[in-house]
Amino acid sequence: MEPIMKTIPCGKLLAIFTLVFALAGGLNAQYARGRIVEGKSVNSDILGRSVNYSVYLPYDYDSSERQYPVVYLLHGLGDSHTGWTQFGEIQLAADKAIAEQTIAPMIIVMPAAERTWYVNNYDNSVRYEDFFFEEFIPEIESTYRIRSDKLFRGIAGLSMGGYGSLVYSMRHPDMFAACAAFSSGIECSEDIVKLTDEHWNSVFGPVFGPDLKGEERIGEHFQKYDVLNIARTYEVEKLSSVRFYLDCGDDDFLYRGNAMLHIILRDRGVYHENRMRNGPHNWSYWRSGITDGLAFISESFHQK
């Protein structure tokens, strides 16, 4: 049998190849691509070490002189500054959402926090919260062309990072226009009391105090950073100055704390959006929800 390539005239063959390459190029160029930079770091005097971070820069960052709104996107327990870039596919989500005008072009910053829960620990030997506000944000917003104003600053995160985003936006409402918290690491006090000693010491002990048992765990330092306690006791006016978006799956083991936060905010008249979608505590769930969370934050960047 004669090879099929020989049966096609050269002119038509060239046209076919041209069409194939054009289609391939069109697929690759479907969305203008931003870029991810990993392995950047900020030197911290407060922590006595450098802190790595990743940053997403929108497609026109290098070709414009404009300033951009920013979202600080926090990772979960056991993850790092590369979690959202590798497993969360944040570049794909942001590129698509910007191209479709679902979100405004924005800079997304993803710091490493190890297992700090984003707070100052019980003996102030690890002051991550102080680092974040006194060193990290100023360094980031002087390095990149960012609109350094509450109206153009948002925060989001998953699990431990969802907890961190809520703690930061509630304790520092003058800093953030909006918060999108996914599967937040919110535990009701009664559940904290019942944790095994091993679980407490491995997950919470380094932050809130080691070897605490039962009611001892719900001490002053724990309550200082307890999202449910903050939601119950902080001034409604201050809480209401931040727009909150809560998202937790119906099969998530953290459903009770997240549901309780919704109830408290609802009862106190603090505006927020609450979502309970089908899904557990995993990356498939967070990837499917991040665009809606960023869109919610992006609404705050627009003037009415």
C-alpha cells in the first residue's frame, strides 16, 4: 500500500500542518498566561530566619506600570508555599478567571507558615502573626506594584490557612477588604477538650501550650485566637467592615466549627456568604471552589 503522506499533494499537506499548528497554538493561547515565581523569601528579624513565599503575577504585570490589588493565599497544615501552586493549580484558575473577567487582575502571594497556625505561639518564641503584619506585608507591598490599601487587599486560605485568614481579618479588620476561608481549621471548645493527648501535642501543643489536658486547653492564649470566640465577642461594627466568604464541604471533618461560625455571624447580623458544597477535605474540593472565593474578594476591589 502506498504511504498516505504520498497521496496528499504537497500544497495541501502544508496547509494541513499549518492548520494543526494554528489550532495547537490557539489552545495554548486560550488565556493570557500570568506567571508563578517560587522560592522567593523575606528575611525576618522577628522569627530569626527567612520565610519562603510564592507569588502569582498577572499576564500584564511585566508589560504595564499599573498597580494591582493583592490577595494573600494561605496554605494548610503540613503544606508549604508551593501547595497552592502545585496542588491547587492557582495559576490556571487565576489566568482563566482574569481572562473571563470573573476576577480583576491581581497579585496572589502565598507565604510559608510551617505548622504555626499563623499566630504567635504561647510563649512568644515563634511570633508569626507579628512577622506577617510588621515585616511580610510591608516587604511584599514595597517589592511588587501593589495598591497598599485595605480596599485593595484580600486574604484567603484552606484548612489551617482558612483559620489563619479568619484570625487575621477578624483581629485586623483595618487591613483587609474581604476574606475567603475554605474548610477552615475551626474546632469547637468541646471538641478540643476531648482530643487525645497525642493529637493535642502534635497539632496544637507547639502553638497553644504542650501537655495541656481537658479544660486547661481552653486557656487565655487559645481564646485569644479562637475564631468562634472572636466572632462572639468582637464588635459587630469592626467585624462587619470585612466581607466574609465561608466554604466547607458537607463531608468535611471540620463541618461543626464552620457551621457554628456561620450561625454566630448570622445571629449577630454580620454579613457573610456561606457555602456548603458536596465534598470532603481535599484538593479537589478546594480547586473547585477557589475561583468563586477569589471572585468574592475581587468584588471588594471595585468601586460602586
